[in-house]
Amino acid sequence: MAYIKRMIIVALLMLTQATLLKAEDGQALWLRGNSNIKVTVSGPGHSPVVDLAIAELKRGWHGKPDMVLNLRISDNPAIKGDGFQLEESAISARTELGLLYGAYELLRSQYLGSPARRFVSNPSYSRRILNHWDNLDGSIERGYAGRSIFWGEKENGLSITEQDKEKWTAYARANASIGINGSVLNNVNASAKILSKPYLEKVRAIAERLRPYGIKTYLSVNFSSPVLIGKLKKADPLDPQVQQWWKDKVKEIYALIPDFGGFLVKANSEGQPGPQDYGRTHVDGANMMADALEPFGGIVMWRAFVYNPSPEDRTKQAYKEFLPLDGAFRKNVILQVKNGPLDFQPREPFSPLFGGMTKTPVMPEFQITQEYLGGSKQLVFLSTLWEECLNNDTFKNGKGSTVAACTDGSLSKTDFTAIAGVANIGNDVNWTGHTFAQANWYAFGRLAWNNKLESKVIAAEWIKQTFLDSKEKKTDAKFAKTVQGIMMESREAAVDYMMPLGLHHIFAEGHHYGPAPWFSNDKIRADWTSVYYHKADEQGIGFDRTRNGSDAVDQYHEPLSSKLNSLSTCPEIYLLWFHHVPWSYRLKSGNDLWTELCLRYDRGVNKVRSFQKDWDRMDGAIDKERFQEVQSKLRTQSRDAQIWKDACLLYFQQFSKREIPFDIERPV
Ligand code: GCW
């Protein structure tokens, strides 16, 4: 009897194992919805995009069997751009692409088991773009998921294999499924070679693969290209020969890629060439390129990430540089601004340029790749960081002028809107290195489509599509809830164990992974060292950006500027960003600053340990391969969080000269 019982249990176990998703599912991202349920779909005639939409619906249908679904082009005024309307038996849109997006949305809601209802969905931004920091030799700047899926001089030169093409198609499909409609194929630290004939030929081949999925191709360009690959002596934007060179080049590009999107430019930033090399302004440089692109409908995304060696607080420089240029740019130029005024830190206040520029459109740049958030070693869900940025109130036109409203056209009533995310994609089998880094790619796309979506909803969607079967079981619900909890707390945990209370850029030089608050080197620029940012001394710690200090607070509108300026009203999450605070200062918790700092670091470490325990309990809920990968990475994260805490507390203790409280774990 006992034997039979045992056999039944073994058989049941085998059965459950068999229904678990397989490890290859990492490759399939959130697109595992194949089904055998029959549906009949009729479309408005044949075209590559409509045929794709129909094929996707047939492949992933999880709705009522034997239904007849209608795709139709409609001029319903409620539908905007590539938006769509879903009904029980129809998808309508103004454009064919809208039908494809509607198809993906319908499939997603079926898979997630959300009830079918009639609704319209319009994109928040008209351009939703990935920026690849891929170099032409196949390496990726700040990439943690292998080598480039586009380039690779040493391996295969400019040749293109069938495998490459399949990869590009899979890439395009994944992007389209979440609404991304543009890709910048190369690093903003751009090689001029990208504009040479053989590279443009390859760009054409890539564009052909991306086009059916509605993804436009863009390129990062080097401002000195006319000198580096042309025969010109200078790249002065006011020189007619230089202007002609760009016009000819743009013409050549459009002959190959008729729907080419435009240029992304990093100029006069971190050693890159730019118009200032010739005594010209950013406007002169951007407008020259804009004029060349305009006849073809192309745009210029001009980056605002500029800062120079000077005694001026680095976080103030971009605003000072660009605000006087507001309104002087051509109509097809948009300013691309990182979410914070410094550089993709675990937490920054929003960039004051979002609320500052009134005439020139501004687009947010988020970093999906985890340069400052643990690379592909750490589980950090970035959606909450972006949500926080988008929801910040700039007070540009009074209350409610959020970063989202300043950039999505709702304040300025423009259709020329865009958002960019620095991609975390490489040729690793699972695309992003860490399985959970896929969630950041997914979240970027979802927020770019709808900047009001909540991170907890995005997380739930991603978890179910990535790990779970469409038919929910009891164990699934437990897994989903646990993992959502981990994801939702992960970014705050990272802030706590790396840089709590507004600390920033105390990273080790170069790799930006571990701590080095001690890093200071007289031979390099002050703003490239950590001590510059935390300014710890025997009195206290933090960067004084108040009206008595660098006065960065006044780059924000009232009443925010005064709120940030005063120690008692400045939100504690930004305390040491804006204030040099005495060690004995009492925080809202009642603790003095030193004690609170210790508790925050400790809280961060303990959070990661709790993630480990939660994850361990999920053994058996998903395939072994992804389970073990995440388990092992959480171990690394937990160890490294402790290194952060110990390093920072022991270093800062030299200044605070206070005891580390005995109720937290002592540094080892
Ligand atoms: O975040 C910093 C990175 C650089 C990057 C630069 C930028 C592409 O450390 O690697 O260069 O910003 O955004 O231009």
C-alpha cells in the first residue's frame, strides 16, 4: 500500500514537473503564449504588418475558441497615433501598426486572464526608443549580457548570417509586443565609421528585419564625421561645405533606408567632438543636422548630458547650458535628458530641465542597463525608479506638472514626443544576463506606451508571462505574489545598501559596481571622485546645494525649490543630495543622522537576505535552470550588499567618530 502511494506521489511529481516551463523559456522572454485554440481572423487586406498581426493572434490565442475576430482600420477620433480600440470581436486602429499593438494587447490580456472589455489605448509617447550602446567591434559600453547582437568586427566582420537575421526578428518582435518603435543601433560614443558605405549596408539589412514590426532605425553619429570619414578639414556647423556633407550623407542613408528615423548625438560631452570645438553652440550643431534630415522626415535627438571640468557643481551644468537655448532649435530637434541631473544613480531628484524648457521638446532618457545598479549580478526592478521620476511634480505650470506631463505632450500640446531607454540586451541566451533584467526591458516598453501604468501591475504582468502557465494554479498565485513583492522592494533595497538618504556616486571608479567612498585623486577632475559628492567631514556629510551652497535648488520651480532648500522640509530621500547635514541632526525617525545611516545600510542588507529566503521557498515552482540562476545571483547580491554596508560605514565612521549601533550586525 505504502509502495503504491509512493508511486502515485512520484507520478504526480513527474506530471507537475512536465507542466513546468522549460529553461529555453528564458530565451522566449515574455512571449511564450503559443496555444492550440482556434480563431478566425480577418484583416483589412494583406500587408506585412497586418499579416504579422493575424499570425500572432492565431499563434497566441487564449480567448474563446472558434471565434471570428475582425481587424479594421477606423477613423474613430478617440484613437490617436498608433493607438487602438479593443472590443470582444474586433480590434480597430487608425494605422496598421495600431492593429499589431492591439493584437499584442489582446493576447496579453487573454494570457493574464483579465476579462475582455471595450477600451481604447493610445501611446503616451509617439517615439519609444531603445538606445544601444553597442560599439562596432561588438563590445557594449556598460553592457552586462554578452556582446552586441548587431556588430562584431572580429567575429564576423560585416557579414550577416541567417542566425543574425533570426535574432533581429526575434528582437523586433519582443519590442513590438511592448510597443517599442525605434532602435538606435550604435553607441552614443559613436564611431564615425557607422556612416561609411559598408556599415550603412548592414544598417539597411537590420532595418529590413525591424521594419515589419514597426521599428524605425536610428543611428548615433560622431560630430566630426565629415573630417573622420569625409575629406573635410573641419566639422564647423556653419561651414557650407560641412552642411553639404551632412545633406549628402543623409540623402545616401534615405536611399538605403527610406523610413530611417534620424540621429542621436552626444556632442561636447566626455571628450566627444561637437560644435563648441569651433566656437559654435549646441543649437548650431543640432540645427545643421536637423536641416539635413528635415526633407526626409528625420529627427535629431540631441543629448543634454554635458558637463565640464569647472568649479561649478556638475549637477547644475546641463541646465545652465541648455536653458538659454530654449526655443532656438529647429522643429525636428528634441533634447534627450537623463532622468536625473547627475548620471543614472540609484536615486536622484529629477533633472530640472524637464520643468525648465518651455519651447524645445524634451524626452526622458532612462537607463535599462544596470550600470549603477548591480549590472547583471543583482535583481533590481527599475520600473519603480522610472515611475518615481515620471510622477515627480516640476510645478512648471503650477501643481500637477509632472515629468510625465512635461514630456508626453499633455502640457505643451505637441505630438512630437519621445522617450529613450539605454538597452540591456546582448547575445546572452536569455538576452539580458540576469533573468530579472528582462523585466526592466519589459517595464520600459510598457511605461513608454503608458506612462501612468503602475510598477506593481507591470511586475505582475511580467511574472505571469515569463514564468507561469496561462491557467493559474494555487502554487502559481503564491509564486507570483512572492516574486512581485521582491521586485517591488528591490530598488529601495539597493538604494539602502548602496547610497541611502540622498548619497550619490560613491562608486568605485570605472566599473561602477562596488563602493569606493574613499576614492579621491588629485590628478583627475574633482567631479570624477567620490569624495566630491559625499563631502564627509567631522561636522557632517552631504553636498550643500542650498542657497548657501551651490544653489542647485533654484533650478527648480517654487514651491519645490524652497522645499528642497530647507533642511526641515527637504524629503529625506534627497537629504544628502541637497544638504551638508551635521552627524547629530535628528531625522523624522528620532534617530540622529549617523544612527539612521547605519540603520538604512543594515536594512538594505537584510532586505536582500529576505529576498534570498523568499526565493529559496519557491524551489519547484519554476524550471530548475532559471530557479538556480536567480538563487545563485541573489547569493552574490547579498554578499555584495554587505560589502557596500561595511565599506561605507567603516569609511564614514572615521568622520562621524561615533559607534555603530549595537542592535545591527557589526561590519565584518
Ligand atoms: O553613464 C555614463 C557612462 C558612460 C556613458 C555616459 C553617457 C556612453 O559611465 O559610459 O557613455 O554616461 O551617457 O554618455
